[in-house]
Amino acid sequence: MSKPEPDTVKALYDSEARISWVLAALAGLIGGAAFMHTEGYFVTFMTGNTERAILGGFHEEADVAAAAALLLVSFVSGVVVASLLRRRYWSGHPHGPTLLTTVSLAIASIIDLVLYEITDTTEIDLPPILFVAFGVGALNTSFVKSGEVSIPLSYVTGTLVKLAQGIERHISGGNYTDWLSYFLLYAAFSLGALLGGLLSKIVAGWAMLITATGVSLIVTSYTYLHLDRHGPLSTQ
């Protein structure tokens, strides 16, 4: 097996890699929080939403299919809006998409509080979750190179495929750098989901989105202070 180049090893832990772990953990936390305090809505798992939207009717669950379709539209809209803003205002600035995510979570929190006062339900309803899905879609545009997303933060299936391919390359004569970056990204997302689940056990449903908004605001500040002050993260 080959020995990794020093520059390759260094790239595994550079500023871009570190912020990708933080943002992947944020995506996992948001997804975990949304899942635990709702009827099982996915804001990061668009494969599942696609299947639900298509197959819901076969189980006579038209409401589930409709909700999944709306979540897909919200997620894609988040990607489109964030990409437009990146192209025109945020090129190379990682705090832009995270700021949009924070704003989306704040709006979701306000809507959830209003619904809580009206219905007195402890679960988060669909309307605020649509804004959460929008925010997660926006978050996925944080890393862009040549006009394409280079690190999809909530696309866990793709990350696992690349992780497995990297393991095969390592076995076939490569080295650990072929898979370690994907493993760290996957681990960060999983940790975020775990934290979201733990938070759901100690934070009431009506306060969960407020908590997620606070965490997102902290992450947004981190990306701005830690990266933007040191130059653009990426260029288009």
C-alpha cells in the first residue's frame, strides 16, 4: 500500500475540512430534531421523501405523499435560492448559506410557536418543517467549486458510496486518505443526528426549533469569523 503525500494528509484537516464537519453535524442535528418532534418528516433524506411521495398512494396515505412532495419542493427551493444568492452576492463566502439556514430556522420557530399557542400540540407540524427543509437545502450549497456542490452535507448515501470506494482503493494498493475524509464527514453527520436525538429528550417540542436556530446562529458566526476573515473558501 502506498504512503500518503504530506499535502494530502494536511488537506484532510484543513479549514475547509473542519468546517465541513461542523456543517455536516449541523445538518444531522437539524434532521434529528425535525424527525424526533414530528410525525416522522425527513428534512435531509430526499430519497425517502421521493419514495413516500410516489408510493404513499399505494398505502392510501395521500396526506403522507403530499407532505413528502412539499418537503422535496422546499428542499430544492432552498438549493436554488441559495445558489442564486451565492452567484450574485456570496461567491466564496461560506457564511452566506448558513445565514440563510439560520433565517429559515428562525421563521420556522416563529410559525411553530404560533401554532403551539393555537393548537397546544407538542409536535412540530408540517408548515414550519417546510422552512426547515428549505434551510437544509440551502446549507448544502456551502461548498461549491466550478458551479457545482463539492461536499453535499446531507447526502449520506453518496458519502457512504464514496467511503466504500475509498476503502476498496486502500485495499487495492492506496492509502487511508482514499476514505478517511468521507468517514469523518459521515461521522460528523451521525454525531449531529445523535445530538439532535439527545436534545429532543431534554428540550420540549415547542422549543426544539428555537434551540436548533441558536445552534445554527453559532455555526454561522463560526464560519464567518473562522473562514471569511482568512479569504474565500471557494471560487466559482
